[in-house]
Amino acid sequence: MGIWADIKNRIVQFFRKEPPLEYEVTEYVFSDRQPLDGSSTISFFVNNPKPDVSVTRTFDSEDQAVNWLMGNRDFKRMLFSNVFPSSNSVKYHCGVKEPITIPNKMPGDIDILLYEQGKEQNAVGIECKIVKTESLENQPPKINKITSVQKKGTIQANGYTKIGFNRVYLLVILLDDGRHYKNPNVMFRTTPFKWLKELYGFDWQTRMSDDIGIIYVHINQFTTNHINQTKGLGLRVEREAIPILQPEELTDKIKKLDS
């Protein structure tokens, strides 16, 4: 009887097992620039003797950060291939105001506007928000703007849906200065997840339309070098946007951006 009871127990426990966790894939690119000055050896991903400015203080505004990203070929490839997987003719505009938005009214300007050539009726509006995290010597990292992102980002992204874009995303940019972390592999000098649970574990559905997608972008400074020289750049689509029918009036306005 003991054996049969044990077998029965194992069968019950087997079917009670929780399903395996689902992991979103983050696409990552590491890059380093070194001058070709005739030296016999060139070392990559090493610290410069004099520390450069922190990535958390590199950009004066969100617009600057967005323009920097959109000027990066690796980022554009990752973004375009995720939003329009089968297209090689994506057009974009940054900081779009009139005639799409009304001055001094929510949601403000459109941070990134994407559409395929000739398919302006399927435009994608992307609201961008920044979170900054800075590693410190022998203490927890300094992290700010998470609450602001959760509040203002969701309000503005919801405003994009009222404009009527075919798809809308909230794109959260993490500026991560990991230079003071002690991991011997410099590429893993990033802020540990336990300090970012408030960001990644937030229930966006409590404040944001279910139709809105979520994208996380990670700009990682893991050496003393400026991020224009050495960086890690990652992108993950956390939640896909749900398409809606875009108004013809909005489509006509988008077409005028290229005229």
C-alpha cells in the first residue's frame, strides 16, 4: 500500500507543477571603438585612464537621448525588425508636433513615428521615457525617475491611442552607469534585477490601455569610456501592441510629413 500511495502522490505532484517561466529575449549589441594609430596591439573594452562623463548625465533631455538612439544603426535595426519584421523600407520621424498634435496639450509631441513606405495607414507612435541608474562604491545604486515613468509615460502613451495610431508603444530607456560594479567581466557590469523590480515588475495594465505595447531599451556604460566609444545596447519587446483601425484623417497628416 505504501508503494502505491507513493506512486499516486508523485502523479498528483507532477500534474500540479507550475508551467515553466516564459522569458522575453533581449537582443544585445556590444561595441567598442579604438583608434588605428599604428600600435602593435589594440585592446578592446578596456577602461580609459581618465573616466568620462556618466551616461546618466550625457543627455540634457529625452529628445537628445531619442535622437542619439535613432542615429545608431544597431538600435534602428533592432527596433525596425521587431516592429516591422518583414519590411526593409521603414521611415521615421522624431519629435513630431503639428499637424499630428496640438501645441501645449497632451500627449505633447510624438517621440518616434514609424511607418513603412507607402503604408502610412499602419503608422506606429512610440512614447519614450528615461530611467537612470548609477552604480556607487559599496552601496546600492542610485535610481531615479521610475515613478515618473509609470505616471507620465502611461498618461502620454494613452494619449497616443486617442490620436488614433494603428499601433502604440511605450518605450522605456534605461541609462545604466555600471562602471562601479565589481563583475570581472566588464560586459556584465549592469544594475542587478533586484534593484529594478519596481520598473520591470510594474503592472502597466493598471494605468495603460491593453492595446499599448511595451519596449525596454538598455544603454549600458560598463567602462570608464564615453558611451560614444564603448557601450552595450539592448532591446526587448515586453508586450506587443494590438493594431487598431487608423483614421484616414491621421493617415493624410502623416503623408504630409514627407511632402
